[in-house]
Amino acid sequence: MYPDAEIPEAKKKKILLIDDEVFFLQIAKSILEKAGKYEVLTLINTRDLEKRVSEFSPDIILLDIAMPDAEGIEACSFLKSDPLLKDIPLVMLSAMSRDKDKEKAFHAGADDFIAKPVKREDLINKIEEVLQRKKNSRK
């Protein structure tokens, strides 16, 4: 319908990206915004997470597993246990891609998992895949 660069702001998908690595946040935000179809809010910690999620109303959340103030797994469990927030797709990010880390993420309610470092195409493809699954589940 719209070429990527011309998607109106109101039609862009909102992504909440939470990671304590500032460099990763900057790179990922730049990649996603240059794709032209996402609005990205970044957070370096999970403080006031419920408030920030409620204010921003993201279409998808990308959350790092290892966070200094609260483990990403705990934040994922919290979001997925909240009746008002549980339906927002949540993808866990981690440099630790061991099976037990993935298992913890899925057990906490994560909808998917991305191992870091992640390539531009893989990041965008995973976001689109999870958003499409969410859209299909509502039908």
C-alpha cells in the first residue's frame, strides 16, 4: 500500500525495545526506524515498565533477558500475568542462546526468542513473523 519510507506515522507499528546495552539500543532503533514502518521507544531498564507500556501502547515488546535492575525473565512474567498487557507479543533477546535460556524465556510467557548479535534482516523478519502470528490468532 505504501512504500516503506512513506508509511504515515499513525500506521507504523510501535516497538518497545528494552536493553541495558545502550549501543545495542541505538543500533537496533536506527535499523528499525530506517525500515520506515516502525516507531521505536527504547528503555535501558525495566523501572516503571507497566506505566511506560501503558503510555506507549506498543504492538510488540523486545526485552533483553539479562538486565541489571530486574531480570528480563521477571519482567516478562510480570507483563504476561497482567490482564491488560498479556496479549502484547513479547520477544526475548539474549547473547546467551543456550537451550535453558530459551526454555526460561518461553516458560515466562515469551512469544519468541532472538539470539544476539542479530542481523538487520533477521530482526525485522522476526518482528514481522511475531506480529503476523498475533494477527492470525485474532481471526
